[in-house]
Amino acid sequence: MYTLILFAHILSAVLSIGPFFVLLPLVKRMETAAGDVLLSHIITFKSATRLVKHAGHVLVTTGVLLIWQGPWGWGTSWILGTIGVMVASVFFLARAFTPTLRKFNDEKFDQLTLVKKLNRSLWIYIFLLMLMMWFMVDKPMLWQ
């Protein structure tokens, strides 16, 4: 059972990270897109973030199960580090994309400014995800 949970955990990690790398070229195309093309890019962006959110739910659930069934305790430094970054990333994710994407609906919006903000938010979130992945893969002992 542990192996199956681990597989689900790894698969959900891929689904939590992968779409953001697909969004990078999409954001670049959003700089010059207009009308229905821009709208389709925004819909794609929203769909990808929705996928990431649901994959994150599976990731957290399987992570809890792995800690419960595995040899590590809740006080292990890499687990606490992952939880800390995860909490920060949840707040960041909630404020980074949806409010910016909604601004595209405003009558007067500065497309380049919004696209740059999305691009910057993507890279920050990718950094947070990579930091969590480092904690989970390397399992550094930051303290005893």
C-alpha cells in the first residue's frame, strides 16, 4: 500500500509542477494576443491553475499518509520545511493568479503589465515548488 501511495504522491507532484512550465510560453504569447485568442489563453491559464490546485490536494493527502506510514516524524526538519513553504505557496497561489486574470475583464487594462505580473508570479511559484521538491527528494537534515 505504501508504494501505491508513494506513486500517487509522485504523480500528483508532477501534475502540480508540470503545467506551470507549459504556461511559460503561453504567457509570452499573451503579450501580443488580442480578442478571442487572448480569451482562450486566459481560459487555458485558469484551467492549468485549477488542475494544479486539485493535484495539490492529492499531493498533500498522500504526503500525510506517507508520513503516517513511513519512518519520518512530523518534527523532521525537511517535513517542517516543506510544510512551511507549502503554507506560503498556498497564500501566494491564491493571490498571484486569479486576481490578475480577473483584471483582464476590466474595460481598461494594461495587457503588458498584467502579463509581466503573471510571468513574475509563475517564476516565483515555480521556485517555491522546486524548493518543496528539494526538501522532499533530498530530505536535508537542517537540525536534529
